Amino acid sequence: AGCGVSGAHYCCLATHNYCSIDMEITGGDKNEIKMIYDELFKRKDEIEGSFGQPLTWDRLDDNKMSRVRISLENVDIFNKEDWKKMIGFFIEYVPKFEKSFEKIIKEVVKKVRKV
């Protein structure tokens, strides 16, 4: 899902081991991606304070992407007994996650791109 700026988006994943909500920074060149991530990281306390709990911050230096993530471990998309827990996770956390980033990501991208 889009977050209002090019090169950054939300992604919901469900796997054999976990489900997660990610803010993925993928657009632009690698240097710009890392600059956007670094600016977001400077505001980590503000973002996590708004979200209400710690997030996982992955700069991924060797990749042309960076991400911030909240995850629910030990669930399996192929196990029907886990579906209710996974759906509850997404219902509870997607709106909070988006709200924690919506203003800040736009400010950060504008600053980095000097738009």
C-alpha cells in the first residue's frame, strides 16, 4: 500500500514462520534510500512513541532497500489455526503503523530530496 510518497510503501507479509507489517524504502538510488532510512532512524523515538512499542529497524546496507518492521513470530500462513491470530495482528497494527509514519515519511522524503 502506498504511503503518499514515491519510493516508500507498506507491505504486509505472511509466511511459514511469521507475519509482519513493513515500511519498505525502495525507490531512488541506494544512497538516497539509505539517507531516507537514516533520517527516519533519527526520529525512531518519535515513531515508536506514536506506535506504542519498539519496531525492528533494518538498514540492510548491502541491499537497495531498507525497512522498518513489526512482526508476529511463530505463526504459519498454512496453518488455519493461526489465521485468527494473524488477522487480529493486522487489524490491530496496520492502522497504528500507518499513522506512526504518515506525516514523518513525507517530511523526511521532502528533506532528503529537497523538494
